[in-house]
Amino acid sequence: MLPPDQCCLVDEVFAEDFEEGSLGEWHALSYLNNQTVKWQVTSNRAATGTYALYYGNVAARNYASGHIMNFGEITTPDFKLDSRGNYFLSFKLFLSTEFDDVAATEYQNPFGTDFLEIHVVEDAGKETEVEHPIIWSSHYVHGTTGGVFTDIGIDLTEFKGKTIAIRIMFNTGDDQGNDFEGVYIDDFKVTRDTCVRRNCGGDHDCLIDGVCRKGRCADNICSVTVVGTPPDCCANVAQCDDNDKCTADYCTNHQCFHEFIEQPGCCVPTALKEINFDGDNPLAGGEVVDLGTPGAAGVSTKWQVSGQRYNSGTKSLYFGNVDGTYNNGGISKGVYKTATVAIPAYGDFAASFSYWLDVEAVAGRDLFNVEVVVDGTPTKIFSKDDVIATEYKQWRQAGPFSLNAYKGKTISIHFTFDSVDDNDNDGEGVYIDDVLVKKLCP
């Protein structure tokens, strides 16, 4: 007789068929402590015997919970995988969701609605708990098992030598399309095989699509010929997971795509309006209005694009005249009105700009004001009075100024200069550049 370490052995490490009609030592949690739609044992449907594990409402046989989404997780008791052998998780799955009527070739679920996922957990329920990344998800079966129980198989060999638990999660993601039957799991077991490493319950677990991956699952072992690999060739959206919670993942026409999704914790600073006064449209759709009252033979003095000074690029917007002053022999006054900008209803937003001043530093004269205007109503956000004289004749940045008070509204920013009188108007004037309205991120 051969010694044990030279024999092929297959034994069960953990098994549950739910035939006692209860969860036993499994630990279940439900969103908002929902006591109707949750993980529970039922006799409504089973792969074998009488009972199976179920996520949903036993009486209604769906997982609808009114006008709110729902979520539930359930975790097995801990079990030990010793360091010898190969470990294989298998179970039978019945999955009925909003994807029941969607062809496998048309399946996309970038936002994880009606999503089933399975994790390995160490130290479950303790402060030292470690939840490993998804080891299997409903992406593998395109969101549905088509009205039948399907064999699922997952290789756990990488976790040998550890004490682990298996956590199963189902998340509706929204309150829509939740009147399908839900999730049943039966004949759940983990086996050890000292000779053979198994990794599938069916072709779906091998991600066979006949294009990027060809082959089959035979005797719980994937036999696959890889024709192409992600991102250039994907058999299933499960292959396109970039482990970035801020992106939605797609496998479209056998190619992986990722789309950034704005959500809590996911933000990209975005310019809603950026004006640097360069290029073919230097005013960026804005308008210059001359409000001055020049004296006799006074030179036209107004806001105009200039290459004399600039903070970036090669141009800025200048209030002055061809003489390099803002003296028009009378009262110099003008306004630059930016094109309108729609401020979204959600998020944080701010405005900023750069300026250069050479005007009288005294109060009440040579006024330079910046206002946010909504429906004709102005609100001042900056004035010359905010600048000390030692900061004149150099480029400075103003802002950022919060625009959160204008969320959901359309604004314009007005830059106004007014000499007030005809005295001491021989300074160079005012330059502005790099006007920016942007979305902020925490």
C-alpha cells in the first residue's frame, strides 16, 4: 500500500445543503436591516432535496423593496485549508434578474445592478478582517442562469494554508426592475483534491465565448485556447474589471472599455469655462462694452486683446488704449462679460483669474470690480480694494472663489473698470488672463 502522501485523495472540507431549513452558523446582513428581502433558507425552490439558500422575499418570490435599493451579504463559518492539495468551491446557482430577457451577447452591467459577487474573507467579523477581491461574479453567467440551476466552480487553491470564509453578496444597485425571482444557492461545498486542480462548473466559468477564448469545461477543469487577451480581446466583461471603483467596465464587440463615473469618492477636476484670450476666438464668446465718456479728442479706451503683457500664452485682455494708458481725456469705463456658463446642480465649483494692475491705489477712484451675474443680478466677488499697493505691477491670481451658491444656475462673470474721474489716469491700466470656472474635487 502506498503511503498517504503518494495517494490521490478527495475529501470535503466544508459542505452545506441547507436541508435543516435554517442558516445555522452562517452570518447574514441586510441593508437597513431589511427583514423581508434578505438571505434566508426557503423551500420555494431547490436544486436537490427540499431547501436552498435564497436572497429575496420568500412570500413574493422577488427582491423588490419599494422605492429603495436593497443589498445583502452572507458569510460562511470559518474553515481551514491546509497546505497540502488543491481546493475547489462548487455550488448550484439559480439566478433570475432583470437580465433574464437579455441575450448573452448583449449583456452589459457597468453599474453593477442585480449583481452577485463572491469573496474570500479572512478573520471574518473581526477588526483584522481581510476581504479579498471578487473571485466570481454574475458577470460570468451574463447576469442570469436562464431559469435553471447551473453548476458553478471556483478554484480556491491560492488560499491553501489559511483559515477562510466565503462571503456572498447581492446588490440591486437601484429600485428598478427588482420583481424577478432572485438568487438560490444549493449544494454548497469545498473539496480538497490532492492530485487534480479544478476550476470550473461549466463553460461560463472558463469565460468561453468562441472568439477570444475557445474550449470547454470538462471534469471541472477548463481546457481553453486563448485567441486574444484583454483589453484588445475580451470574452466577458468580467475580464475587463480594472479594479477602479470610479470606472464602469464594458466588453463591447470583444474589446474592453472603461468609462469614468462621477460618484462619492470619484471626482476629476473639470474646466467648465477656460479663457486665456489666445487663438481665433480670444473672447471665448464673451462681449466687450465701452461705457466711457471721453474728453475732447480723447483716445478710445476699452477692454481689448493685447500682446503687451500676459500671464500665459501670448495674449491677455487689457483695459487701456494705444498710448499704453487708460487716459481718454474724460471718464474711462468698460466691462467684459464672459459667455454664460451653466453651473451643474451637484458638485463644488469655483472661479479664478489672473490680473495685473497699474492704476491709482486710492479708494473710490479707478475702480476694478469682478461680479458674478445671474439673471441680471450682480454679486461682487473681487475688487481693487482687495489688493495692496505693493502687489501692483505684477501678475497675481485672484481666487478661487466659490460658486456653490450658483449651482443649477447659469452665470456670467463681468470684469468692470471705471476711472470715475479724469484725473491721474496715466497708469498703464488693467490686464486679466486665465479666467477659469471649474469643478473642484475634495
